[in-house]
Amino acid sequence: MSKTLSEIREEIDAIDNNVHDLLMRRADLVNSVASAKKKEGLQIVQPAREAAMIRRLLKRHTGPLPKSTIIGIWRELVGAVALLQSGMTVSVVEEQKDSRGWELAKGYFGSAVPMKRVGNTAEAITSVLEDDTSFAVMPWPVQGEDMPWWGHLFVQKELSIITALPYGAESLELSNEKALILSKIEFMDSGNDISLIGLELKSDIRRDKIQDELGTLGMEVLNIYSGASRFNDGSRVHLVEVLGFLKDSESQIEKITKLFGNDYYNAVMIGGYPAMPEINSKDA
């Protein structure tokens, strides 16, 4: 015997109550975790764990609810609870009127986290350095850029790139606009990551040579963005995307230093981002 509309609605109401009870219970547990982290000196916000959690949920997900909706629900939940934990705030660089940076930031941090617009990358970097904001949503690197903003990370080593946006898109490469999140939080291993290496080399070193040389160290280079250096005459800076989380980074930097020899000026690990969750185009 099929259920009446009234019976179906009653069942939905009961489910809604159960979901709400679980959300409240989850928030209480997360607050307990936050207190424990503070006592142990651990960072409260952990993007790597959040990424692993969403991958786990997507792996078990079935039914008509789109995967992109699942990501949105959990990002909103994580953002709201993280706000309660740490009082975090976000600055968003919007150098152009048609920038989608604000939308990308809302999609990741949720609607509860306070955000402010800033007009340039220098202001955003300063806001994080001086603890005015916890995170800065920065423009995606542009090839051949003059004095790229990520060049600051060669010297501002307390800052790291920790996440790429949009989070949960079908593909970063297919996104109309992308962004990177900058913070004092350490970039950590999520189990499926892209690492970012900053290199300053002599200006006549080609990107294909950089890729080949790093390949001898077992690194799979995905992209290289290059720009004018702000440090040394006759040099260029390169932002190199490498597949995987690079463990023992100090040892890796030492190997890179020896690898490029006289062509070398500087090399730094400047963070990375969890690889995007896999979403089929029909679900995006």
C-alpha cells in the first residue's frame, strides 16, 4: 500500500529532526576537538583533513542528490563550525569588477565566515601577515606576470598556499576562474595533493629544462608559471606544480639546489593544495 502525501511529509519532518539533532551533536563534538587541539598546540583548522573527509563522503554517496550539493553542504557546515572554533576571517582580492573571487570564497568558507574585499594582492598578503585576516583568497598565477604576488613567498616563509578553488569543481582546468588560498596554516598531507615549489633561476633557463631536471628527482611536474624576479638581475621566478605531497621538504630543496648548480638562485616550498574531489559532469 502506497503512502499518502501526509505520511510522506511526516516521515520527512522526522528525518529533518534527526538530521538537525546530528548537526547539533556534531558541532558539540567539534568544539571538544578544538579544545583538545588548543591544549596540544595543534592548528584548529585543517584543510587536509577536511578534504579527506569530503572525499570519503563522496566515495560512499549514492542516489539522486548531486555530489556538488554534498560538497556545498559540508563546506557550509565546516565553515560555520570553524568560525565558532577560531573566529577566522577572510580577505578576498578583487582587482577586477567581474572577478568571481568572492563567489569562490563563499563556496569554500560558507556564508557564516566574515569576509572583506581588498583591491590588490599586497594588501591581502599584509592582512594575513599582520593577523587582520586568517586567510587570503589570491588570484591564480598568470604566465609571464611581472613581479607575481607568489614571489613574496620566497621571503615571507611563515605564509603558505594551502588550498585551490573552486573546491569540488569537475576540473580545475575547466574552471572559468580559479584562486589560491594563502594562510599561516601549514600545508599538510591529505592523501592526494599537488605541491608547489618556488624556484629562482637564471633567466635563460627554459621551462622544459626545469621539468626535465626535476623529473630526475622523481617529481612529476604538472605546470610551471614563470615571471620576472624581484630579487636578482638576470633571474626569473617559477611556480612549479608537482604531483603528490612532497615529504621531507628540506631534503628535497637541498637536492634541487645541487641539481641546478650555477643556474640556481633560490628554491622554497610554498605549499600546495588537495586535489579536487572527483565529480562527474552530470553531477556538477
